[in-house]
Amino acid sequence: MENLHIDQHISRRYNEELEDLRNKVMIMGGMVEKQCKNALKALIKGDSSLAESVATSDYRINSLEVEIDAECTEILARRQPAASDLRMILTVIKTITDLERIGDEAEKIGRFALKLANSHEPQSYYSDLHHLGTHVIEMLHDSLDAFARMDVDSAVKVAGRDPEIDLEFEALTRMLITHMMEDPREVKNVLRLNWCARSLERIGDHSSNVCEYVIYLVKGHDVRHISLEDIQDTYSKNK
Amino acid sequence: MDTVSMRKEHNIPGESAVMDKQLADKPLEGIVENLRECDVRESKKVHQYETIGKPFTDNARISARDVNVYYGDKQAIIDASLDIGSNEVLAMIGPSGCGKSTFLRCINRMNDIIPICRVEGSITLDGEDIYGSDMDTVLLRARVGMVFQKPNPFPKSIYENVAYGPRIHGLAHNKAEMDDIVEKSLRRASLFDEVKDQLDKPGTGLSGGQQQRLCIARAIAVSPEVILMDEPCSALDPIATARIEELIDELKEKYTIAIVTHSMQQAARVSQRTAYFHLGKIIEVGDTREIFTTPQHELTENYITGRFG
């Protein structure tokens, strides 16, 4: 069951449909990742034109989500997939929902970045924000990678990074609160920055969800709402 | 079932050669490695393969243990052990020539009529040995009824089709009792309302789906404990199929049902447990829910998802 062999159906057309579906999810993943990278860059560099392009190009991700959903519906209706094929379709449907939400978060960061760009003064906490963002984007990248390879081991590892991101976000929030207290005139902008940090933290959560779907796809066990320790105990090869 | 077609089903050298080639192309674990040797049924190692999943139940009505079936010197079933629980529907699936129909026919000794067929091991019905010397096959087949792939009503009236069994088994003492049995059986097969005004018309004049329900009514008229179905819907349209499936679901309240089907969706819809057969072995048995979402064995997975494994 470890290897899903989606190219080994007797119906070659079915192979193509599943392969096409998987490719589209990867394309969507790539688009989402790019949006996140640009959003972070626009935020840190105060690049208003880049921020604007992030804030206005989310529609492409949305339309791809709709397209993939329609394809899944068609495969369910026409092929009545079972076992690993069925899990594949369910995984795709759930994964694209999370990817679309990540796209929304990137869009939000883009919009805040646009507002912040006008009053841009690089602050010390920008480097912490940059660090959090890089960390999150790396996690998103690796979760997409785990999906592409259907690699349970790395999915478990990537999901395991989520608590670090939560901690980083906590620390950053505390620092931003301090700044707000020091300089009440900056409260509005610092709050905006906090919203961006919050969005980054959410992207980490969604990436971690994608990893859980990968475990479901390969192992057939639903690991949502199970503690990270239990997941690691059960599925990690080298604990 | 005549001898020739039975022999044909289980003696297809071409097919098994193709399978062996496919298996040789893609080495798998366990049984498959053993199956790669040119004739599976002669391989010693294949006997060591243990069915995975849950072949046994606590409330077994039929218990088969270490059943081996041979047609002449060809082995069609290898060490099959399986329980069929009370009031459950067991679906048997697998590629052609895997032994599922043979296994089904063993349960009411339909294979007795094939001279070259030999059955070893034990099959019990409520603890009684089906192959015991004191077992009367006529009574056995009343207790274990069968519905075949093609509807095969007797060339008699609808009424007589259903009344025939109860009459030869002496289940009715007068016309009123017989009328009662016929009506109840037809009702239970959800056919009565459609045919109540034409009970004296020939059964062969009904539509395919109605004929199949007539055959089910005929099988349940003698109050069996177990009903065996060998692809009961393969000749029917989707609406008639849905009716039969609905009926199977109702019948399981009263009877134990084993169904052989080539339609995976049908097995998924009607059964509580599913057994997957492959080249004479029972590879995997389990809750239908699990077999169709997370099968354990790669061969089961490949079969139900339409892959060439």
C-alpha cells in the first residue's frame, strides 16, 4: 500500500485522469507557494506594486480550485474509485481546500503589505517576521513535496514543525505588543503586522493539514485531531 | 450447470499463463512470489499462505475449514477456510477462474453432479457436516437455496414455480396453505403485487428482473436457512438490479446470504463482509467497509481498483 501505483489501471484513460488531477494539485500548490513568497517579500521590502499584484491575483488559485473540484466530482461519478484511488480523490478534495485558504491568507498579507508600504520604516522586528515567514514557506514547500512523493515519513516530520511556528508567532506577538506600548502612534501599523504574522501562522496550520492528508492517503488512517506525539509514534521511521 | 461449462471455467491454461507473466513482470511479496512459479496450483508454497483479515465470525452458520476442491487433477480451491455468519450477506469477489463460484457451489453440494470434481476438508451448516454420509442432498438444497446467474424459472405457471418446492417437501397440507406459502414467498421477493392477477400465466413470460425475483421467491418458498446467489443481477438492468439488491437487504433479516458478483459496487452495496479470491486461494476477508477503503493485501487492492497487479 506504500506505493500507490496510480499509473497501473487497466483503463489508460483513468490513469491519465488521476495523473492529470495530481499535476493540477501540484500546479495549484506552486501558485500558492509563489503567492506566499511574493506576499512576504512585498511585506518585508515594502514593495507596493508587488503587494498589489499579490492582493489581486488570488482569483487564479480560486478558479483552479473550482476546476479540480469539478474533475474530482466527475471521476467519482464515472469511475466509482475504491480503496487507494478513493483516498486519492478525497485527499485531493481536502488538500485543495487548504491550499485555497493559504491563498486567501497570502492575499490578506498582500493587502496589509500595500497599506504598510506607504508608511514603511524598517524596524528591528521585521527580521523576526521575515524569519517566521521563511520558516512557514519552507514548511508549505515541504508539505507539497511530501504530497508529490506521497512520503509519509517526511509528512510526519513536516507536521512536527508546526509547534515551532506557533511558538515563533507567540514570541513575535509579545514583541509587537511591547512596541505598541512603547509607541502608541504606531499601534495601527503594528496591529497590521500582527495580522500578517497571524496569517503566516495559519499557513503553517494548513500545511500541517496537507501532511495529515498525505498520511491518510498512504496509510488509510485518518490522523486529524490526533496528537502530534501519537502520530510520530505510529508513523515515524526514526523517532 | 452442465459438466462441460464447469470444466471450462476452471481449466483455462491461456489465462493463467497471462497472469503468471504479469506477476513475473512485477514481483510482489508473499503469495505472489509463490504464484510466479508456472503452475500455482501445484506449488507447495502457496499452501502456506494464510488468509488475512477476519475469515471467521462468532455467529457462523456455515463454516468451511481447509477446503480443497479438484476438477480431475486441477486444483480449483486451495485450503479455503471461511465462516458465513447468521443474517449477514457475504460477498465473494475475484477474477474469473479464482474459485469463488466453485466455493459457492460446494456449500449446497452442487458440485456432486460433476463427476471429476472432488471436495476435501469440512463444510458445516449449523455444525452439521454437509458432506457427511447421512446428509440428504435434496434436504440440504432445501435448507441452502440457490439463485443462478440467468433467471431459470420452470416452464410452468408463476404459481407452480413457487409451489413446486413446498409440494415435493410436503410443506403444505391443503390448497389454502399452499396459496399462503406462494403469496408470502412472492411478497417477500417483492413480486406479488406485480403478478397477483396472472399467477396462472407462465413464469417464462415475465421480464428478466421479474423472472429473477420469481426464482428468489421459489428459493425462499421452502424456508431455507441460507441463500446462495451466483451473480444474480448480471443479466438485469440497473432498475431490476436495484430491486434485487433492496430485496437482498431485506432478506438478510431472515436468511444468511452468500453472493458471488463481478460488480464491485454491488458487493460494496449489499454485503457486510467481503472475501477476495485469487487463483484458488482466499486472499483476504474482512468487513466490506474496510475491504473497499483500506484493503490490506496488494492483490485485493489491485483487483478492486482495476489495476493489473
